[in-house]
Amino acid sequence: MKAFIEKNFFKKSDKPGIVDPNALKELTSGRKNDQKDNQESKEPTLIQLRDGMGWPAKDICKHELVIEDRIVKGHVPIKTYRKKSLLMKNIPAIIFFHGGGFFGGSIQNVEQICRTFADKGDVSVISVGYRLSPENPYPAGLLDCYNVVEYFAIHAAQEFIDSEKLFVSGDSAGGNLSICVSLLDCAHFKSSYIKKTLAYYPVVDITTAGQGAFWDTDQYFFSNQEEAKIVKSYIKKFAQQDTIIDEWYGGDINRHHSLLSPIFASKDEVALLPPLKIIIGEYDPLRLQVEAFIKHLEDCGVSTEYVIYNGMIHAFMDKIGCFMQAEEGIDDGIEFLLTDS
């Protein structure tokens, strides 16, 4: 039931084990900033963490798009994108949930992702500005995301959307939300609005507190020991931030619940999921938990596609126009969503 694919993007090697040059440049630059921060010995504030998110991505669109800011369900901000040539035509829709650890990120941070989806595919894209923790912990953001799905499913005709091709997608925390909204839709509420789910490097277990087997850097393969040192330090820092972020989002609720940590979803729950595709980098700190989740889905007989971008790290989809893997991620996603299964 699982299609597993590895993809290579640079000529230095046709095998896994080598960090992509652009990713390596990002990591080494980040280490210099970390050393400076350590000298100042100040913990960043929530506002500083939020302000530090995002990447100066580039607009690579070739078609004229119609873009609109709106509010739905009374309070949820959204931004819609579609080609001008497809106005007033019923087309598939991708509802996209941004990443940012459930406490940060925004519609603006994924502007180029959503533009590129709309430019490359004959689809309507709806970007969701769900409520963030710690001000609004679980389930506020999850319910915002579901409510947007419900709105566009019910109002598909007036929104010029094909309700039989209503998809969800997201990156990182947004990847978690895309999977959890699909569980809420198909297994809990039994509304079955969502027809496919596309998740980029999703967090699927928020119970680890940055410790345990899912953070074991010895499970990653490296051809170069200096690169190994850099990546392992990056994963360690990522893990250190995990505890407080998960506490902000999960609060006092049991974080083993499937709508927080979908890796713990039962066989009966995951059996009702729509087709799922996950795309992740070879050196993503979340890769080990994602692979455990994929194994769980496979054991339950769930249709799943899993793609590893060799040499790549976390959050590469932010880098449209800068990393070729970001544009490829859009192409891979569109092919999956728009191909009849």
C-alpha cells in the first residue's frame, strides 16, 4: 500500500548521505547566529520567535492570479488564489495550513507556496490563518481549519469549487493539521469532505519532549563526517525547542490523542483516511517519527505515498524560487492531488 521514492537534486552524488549544498549553507549560517545568541545568553521571546519565521522566497508565477483576502465562519482569515483564466469555473481546491510550530507562521509566510500551487495547477488555493498557541491552544487551530474545510465543502457551488476534489495540505505543524483535520473529517465527524491529504514534513508525535528514538541522530546516514556534525547539532537544537512548543499547543490535554499526535491513531481511525502523500527531507529532524507513522499506516493497509528528498532539511517549501526542491515539491503535490486514484 506504500509507494516509497527517493529523489536526488544535485550532481555531487546520486545516492543519499550528502547534504544538499544550499541546505548546508543555511545550516552553517545558522550555526554562526546560534553562537552569537549563546554569547548574548538571552532566551528569545515569543514575539522574536514569530518574527524570525519565514524566508525571502521569490515569485515564480507565470500566470495572472486573482488573490483575495476574506473572513469565513465569522472569524477565520483566509486568502484565496486562482488563475484569472479560471474565474467562474468549477475547479479542484487545495486548502493549505501554514507551518510554524502551532505558535507562529502566517498566511504571509506561505504566500509563494500558495501562489505557486495556483500557478502550476488548475486549482483554487485557500490559505488559512488559524488561531495560534499559546494564546489559543488545541483544539482552537484544528477547529478553525476544519471549519474552513466545511465552509468550502458546503458552499462549493457558489465558490466555483469541485466538491469531489477538495484537498488539504500543509507544512510542518500545518502538515500535522492537514492529517488531523482529515482524521476529524473522516473518522470522527464522518463528514468525508476531504478527498486527499498532502503533508510536507509533518510533526506526527508531540509527546516526545525532544527525547527518545525519534531524535536519535545515529539513525541518519552521512558520507561526510563534518556534514554529520553540522546536521546532528541542527537536529539537537530542533529537539530542544520541541518541549515548550508542544506544551504551548497541547496544554494540559493528553497529547497521545490522535488529533494531536496522529501516530497514535487507531487502526479503525486511519482506515477511514483519504489517500495520503508525505514529502520530507533526508535530514529533516522529524523524519524518524514520520517513518514510524508511515509504518503504522502501512500496517493498517492505508494508501500512502512517501517521498524523501535526499540531502534536504526541514522547511524547504518556504524557499520557492531559492531551492529547486520547493518547486519540485509543488509539482509532486499537484501530480498526486490531481491524478485520479
